[in-house]
Amino acid sequence: MSGLLLPKPDAATLAKREEIIADMRIIVPGEGIVEAESGMRAFESDGLTAYRQLPLVVVLPETVAQVSRVLKYCHERNIRVVPRGSGTSLSGGALPLEDAVLLVMSRFNRILEIDLANRAVVAQPGVTNLGITQAVEHEGFYYAPDPSSQIACSIGGNVAENSGGVHCLKYGLTANNILGIQMVLMNGEVIRLGGKHLDSEGYDLLGLMTGSEGLLGVVTEVTVRILKKPETARALLIGFPSSEQAGQCVADIIGAGIIPGGMEMMDRPAIHAAEAFVHAGYPLDVEALLIVELDGPQAEVHHLIERVEAIAHKNGCTTNRISNSDEERLSFWAGRKAAFPAVGRISPDYYCMDGTIPRKELPRVLSGMRELSEKYGLGVANVFHAGDGNLHPLILYDANKPGELERAEAFGADILRLCVNVGGVLTGEHGVGVEKRDLMPEMFSEEDLNQQIRVKCAFDPNHLLNPGKVFPQLHRCAELGRMHIHRGQMPFPDIPRF
């Protein structure tokens, strides 16, 4: 991933920057255009801050008509466009391009409809994930996917990345909780996929769009499924003398047919960092900590707690604490959800990875990561969505020390290769973006990638939407849909790295 390459800037577009900005001001009047370098600095990266790039211009539309006109204008003039939500992506999916319009959807921030009878909410893409739950919680409902960044991340970005969260084990990722979207294609056409009904006829285009990382269209409206708050929810905080024992406990719980509302795991460095940051009452004398939440009818939850306790004791747990109030349960989760910022207290910088493995391979992967940590001379704090095998290793480094960022990137790439080698995948919820783009051949054959690119061509034949993301080293053929992976050197320049 070092020496990141992005599409070579189009000289003709750069030369017409002032003309493009003037035209954008006609389409999006008022304060919807940011052209000064000082203003654009706020948009130069997303959550993957190692890579930064100023865009051609920042455009903040307020209406679907404006989005349509911007995209149609860019399509007719062969101008690239990078869509952006709240910028919390950790894979560089919203990284700007020097010759591209950065289309920021943060002004689409209203909830359009709350339909409790159909258990649905219609929201604009700039509404925060947590904002949807806050809009319906007074009626006893909530929106299930809850990424750690839920206070800031937008629902449109969640659709683009197919975001998950600590409760995705039982309630699913974004793909399992959205019913429909409105989107604008690169040529400016506005279409709808799905709706409030349970299923749509024909091709699953809604499923195709979810997780498409801004390559196929720009989402302008999202219809999500909301759920009734469970009658009872209690969490267990279980400590183990080794990560292997905790991992085996996870496998045994799922193997027993128990599907918790959430099941998370942290290792010693993550535990200590989170406890110092949040003071959630985590035990500090354990090597691994499981948070297991059980929800449903009170009698069922009580029965499942007893079963989980028995499985934990069989696997050698040394501590076990059960929440006795909703406030205590939320405090257990507060430490886990603050794990990423908490690690910032123990290291100048960290690099957050995102791979997914079969649960039974957790001990093997943990052992492999320890060996890689020694190989690269860098520490790692581990946080896992343990129930579904989604790993979030946090590689600790200091960007001020020459070569450490490059070592962190190489370390992360080897972790992802390890995930694929044990039967896993490159990403669970953060997406591919630019971070994992050049690792795609580790998981997919050339024919696999060619087929994926043909889908991209069907929506965006000129590759104007978010180019340089997801697919490694592209070479365009003359025929529509015939794209091949180019194994040679790309004529792409280096992008500034920090």
C-alpha cells in the first residue's frame, strides 16, 4: 500500500477549473461551493488520514435536482466525481482527487418520514446513524446497525460501505436493514430501488448498491427498517487468561446455537486503553475480555445467561460480571465503542485494519499476528466483532519516525493476507477503498475482478465516479464492459502521504 497510486490528473479539467467552479455556482448557489485551499483542507482526507489530497472543488448540494445537475454536467464534460458522506471511512473511500469534484452530501440531513406502522424510516443520506434511533426511541424503536462512529457517520455512508457494528451478529449489517434507496446515476438520471415493501422483483440492485463504495451512483434517500426495542437486554463481561481461551468460548457459544445480540472481544492492550479512557470497570488482570449481550423475553435471557456462564467457565474464565441495569450494560459497551480513540492515548498513531475470518480460525490468526508484530517491531491492540469473525487490529506506530508508517502498512497487508489464507475476506465493514485495493488479487482471480468491473461499466462506463478506488491497476478497453486487470505499471502519480 506504500506509494499509493491514483488516476493521473486530467490536464484539460485542471485548466478549466475556474470555468467549472463558475458553472457549479450556478447549479448550487449560495454557500454550497468551497474553492479556497483553506476551506478545502477540511475535506482532504477521510478517516484514513495517512493519505491526503485536495479536490478540484468541493460542492455541497441541498436538493436531489442539484445532485442530478452536477452529475449530468460532469458526465457531459468527462469530469470525475468523488461522493463523500461524513468522512468517517477508514479505507480511503472518500479520498479526493486533484481533478475531481468532491460531492459532499452532509446538507441532506433531514428525516423525511417516520412510519411506525410499517416499521420504516425514510431519511436523507446525511442523517447520522444514531440520529435515526434518536428519532424513534421515544416510541420504543431503534435502528439496529451501530458502528462505533454512529454518533458521526451518515446513513448514506453506511450504505456505501455496508457498515455493521457491535450488534450486527444477530441483527445484520446495513444490507440486512435497508428497504430502499433513491439514487442518482452518473448521467444525472434519478432512480429508486426497493421501498417499504419487504422484497423487490427482478435483480437485487439494492443489494448491489449496498457496499458499492460510491462507484455506481450517489444515494440521495434511504429507507431503513427499524426494530422494536427488546423486552430485556443484559450483558456479561467475561475475562480470560488467554486470547485463545476467549476465542474458543466464542466458538462454543455459537456452536451451542446461541446467537447473542452482540459479542465483542478485546485483548490486554485494548482493555487497558479503554478502561483508562472510559472507566467502564473492565478487569485489568486478564489477557482477553468478552462482552456478550443477550436480549429478548426476560425468561429467555435469564436462561441464556446461565448457559453462557457455563460455557465461559468450561473455557477457563477468571472473571464474570453481569449487568444489573441498562446503565451498567451501556457502560460495558461504552468502553468497547471508545476503543479506537482510547488507543490514541497509548500510541502517537495507529492503523486500524478490518478483516474477517471463520470463527474457528481465531486462535490461529491471533498467533500469526503476534509473530507479525515481532517481525515488524510494532505493537498491536486487538478489537474484534468476535461473533462474526470481523477483526479490527490496531497497529501502533509513530508517523514521526521514518519508515514506521510503511512498516505499519506492510504489517496490515500481511494481516489481511493471513485472513484470506485461513478462508476469510479482506474487509468486513470498512470497505476496500484505496487501503485494500491492491490486495484484491489476493482474494479474487483476474476473471473475478473483470466480472466486477463489468458491473461498474454498466453504471459508469467512463469511470468518472470515484475512480482509483476498489479495483487495482485498471486498463480500459474500447468495448463497454470489457475491462481487464493491467499487471504492468500504471501511469498514475504518487499521492502525498502524511
